[in-house]
Amino acid sequence: MIDMEYIVNKYKELLIQENKKHNLVSRRMDVEELDEHIRDSLAILDWVNLSGRGVDIGTGAGFPGLILAIYCPDIAFTLIEADLKKSMFLTKVGRECNLSNVQVVRKRAEEAGRDLELRERFDFCTSRAVAAMRVMLEYALPLVKKGGLVYMWKGPNFEEEWKEAHNALEVLGGRVVDVYAYASGDRRRYIVAVEKTAPTPEKYPRRTGIPAKRPL
């Protein structure tokens, strides 16, 4: 039987050690804040029974993709992280914690979306604090299958981002199907669920840097 507590504690130990050398997260982050990031990553499990094959964009030091992989050992997770030090850390955690369901891909999101081995291969995509919704949709929707879901962790301005994303949703083939509201510490947080309703046109995502520079 998998000892989740042991694995999470091992992960935290590795993160604290590596952060002293490589600044993976804020140097001022304490254990309490780290635990809050972990709880925030797991908030989706209060509403959604994740299944199939998942991809996480911009995993960074592990939120939410690596944490979800620990707690959902039956789901294969691909963690996309462009930063060398962060991707190396994720690989190290996967190896030392024996996470056989984790694959780390060091690519920019735009590159991943055009990779035929990754494009439209996933049942769901997660992302936390990576980009505005209309930018994130261009990164994420090309990676999920038709009928798949994209889950984006958002702050209190999510309604404004949603309004700005209407064109991106139409162009890329998606629709917002749910919004999960919850508290993270003293902050209001939201997870926005977008269903992929149609194949994403081949020209998306655009080349590296363009989605953020010229959002749809």
C-alpha cells in the first residue's frame, strides 16, 4: 500500500533542500506556506474524480501536477516544465519517491502543443498560476482530446479573465462548464473547468511567445 504521507514528506524534504541551491520557490517560504500550496493543489479532488491521462502545464516546483500524481497513483501524469532546474527537480522527485506514473517533459507549452506525441493525447489538463485564461487556453486545449477538460486554478479576478477569454474559447474550441469556488487560507480561489468541444485548429498554439504577447 502506498504511504502518501511518507511520499509527501519526502517531497517536502527534497524541495526544501533543493530550494537552498536553486531557488525553486520563494526563499522565504516556510513549511506552513508549503502545506498551503499542497492543499490548494489538491482542492480539485473535492469536486472532480480525475481519470485517464493527465498533463500539467508549468508544473514548477510541483504544483499542482506533481502533488496530484502523488495522490492519484493510478493516473499517468505528464509534467511540462521548460525551466531546466525545475524540470530536473521534478525528475529527481519522481525517481526518489518511486512515482512510476510521472513523466517530465522539458518543453515550452507552445512546443508541447505542436508535438504530435503530445497533441490531443490527454483526457485532462491542469495548470496553476501560469498565465491569463485566454493565454492558458491556447497552451492547454491543443493537448487534450475532444471531450477532455482543462482545469485552471484562478484568483478573485477570474470573472474578468473569463470575459476576456470568450474569443479564445470560440477560436480554440472550448466552453466553460463549471467553476469551483473555495477558500485557500484567507483568500478566495476558483478552479475553472473548460471542456474541449471541437478539434483545435492546426495553427494553434502559435510559435513560442506569441500567445502571451498577442492573446486571442
